Amino acid sequence: MTSRFLTVVLSLGCGCNSLYLLNGGEAGTSTGMGTSTGIDSSTGADVTTTMGPTEATMGDATTWMVVSISTNGESSTSAGETSTVETSTSTGDASSGDGPETTGGDKKPRLVFLTSDKLNGTIELEDEEAGNEISGLKRADWHCQKLAMIAGHDGVFMAWLSKKSSTADSRLGADDEINKHPLALVEGEVVAANWDELTKGWSNMDKRLDSPIIQNEYGDEVPANDSTFWSWTNRDGSWSGHSCPDLPIENQQYHGHVGKGSRTDHKWSTFELADCASSHRLLCIQTSFENPPADP
């Protein structure tokens, strides 16, 4: 029995319909919490998968599942027969599954990218209605994860964003092991040698990032004059004191800090204040080389 495609289930834990993405970027839907339907991109056949509700939470990260669907090569299943659902075991090395690759003794880089699209300050996901039922930080994390998976990247991705009670440093810098790895753009340019190099030492006004952050999830270049991103975060990963509300508040105007990917100096994360009604990119950072956790 062979696995035909990877299905990424982005379950928001709200009891509503779930979205999952096939390996070609095609979308399927989950009907309730038990049965998922989609299209096998290699044969065009309908595929139905039966599963119970599965939830997994990592701190402030979005709840999701990752499964692979295996079929016996037929376009449908007989009565009482269901597709086999297996937990994905990829750990960042698609060929061997032996864990993060290293080359010449160097640690595998954790990816950093600007999103190819833009969102307003309340992180409204107009085409992903269910995502608006959770906090702005989780909506942003959810969006980073979705774009990373569509672009073919393994691992967990979260947004460089802070609120007073939940900072980027505590959300994205909690794993001491991955913090030792360099942070790099999709095409390989190193932004910082490790997490400490990204977030510490900024009292030295001559300090710079090793590379500007001007690539999106596909490795395409982002124009320098269009590289602003919502951050609400100081360069050390702490809350900047200016963040946008989770939901729009009528007749009130709010401002949140944006960073600028083309900057490598001390203003890279707090370039300026922007109206929360305006639209900017997100900065997404890989926080694990393993795919999001799932229960079979």
C-alpha cells in the first residue's frame, strides 16, 4: 500500500469545518470532525478519510494535524472500508527521515521568510473564515504555517509577533536546541548565526543582521520598498508596546509597529508605527524541523 499524497490538516480546534491542502496546493474540506474528503491529485479520484477529532497544542501555536492518506490504487473504497491514516514522520529530511541535515559539520538553518501576501493589523483572513475565531497571534501563526507548507517546507513556522502577555522571544525562541541553528532565507543567505545573534547585542549601534530579509516563502525577492511586516516586537524579541487589537474596534484608531525587511540595523523590527487598518506582510520563522504533531 503506497502513500499517494501528503494531506496537511489545519484544524483550528473550533468544532467547525477544517481546511486541508493536498500536495499540489489543491484544497479539500473536512465535513464535521469525522470525515475528510479531497481529490487524489495523481488520479483525479475522490478520496474519503475517516478519523476522530485530533487536537494538538504547542504553547500559543495554532492547533493542527498532519496525516498522510494511503490508498490501494482504486478510485473508491468498498462498504465498511476506509483509507489508512498514518501520522507523518518527516523530520526535515524528506529522503531519509533521519532528522535535520548537516553539511560539513554545519547546523541545518531554520528558515525565515516574508509572506508573499499582506494582512491588516487585526490579521483578518478573508478567505479563511474559521481562522478569525482565534487570537490574532494564532491567526498569524496559522497563516505562516499554511504558506510554508504550500511552498513545500517541512517543520513548524510561527510569526514574529508579540503581545504584552506573549512575546516573540518566548513564542519562537523557547527551544534551546534549534536556537543554536542559523537563521537563513529560503535561498540560503544567512540572516543571523543563531537566535542569540538575532536578538541580543543590539545595544551596540554598529550591530547588523548578516543579510536583509527580502525573500518570500518561495525564495522570490521582495522589493526593498515593499518589505514592511507587522512585528509589534523590539529587536530583542520583546513586546514593543504598540500592537494591533485582535478584532477591529469601531471608531477607534490603533497603531502597531512594523519592521522592514530591507533594514539590517537596529530599526529592522521597529521601523515605524503603522495604522492597524493598513496592510503589511508577516515575518515567519521556523521553530521546529519536525512537522506539526498529530495523533493517529
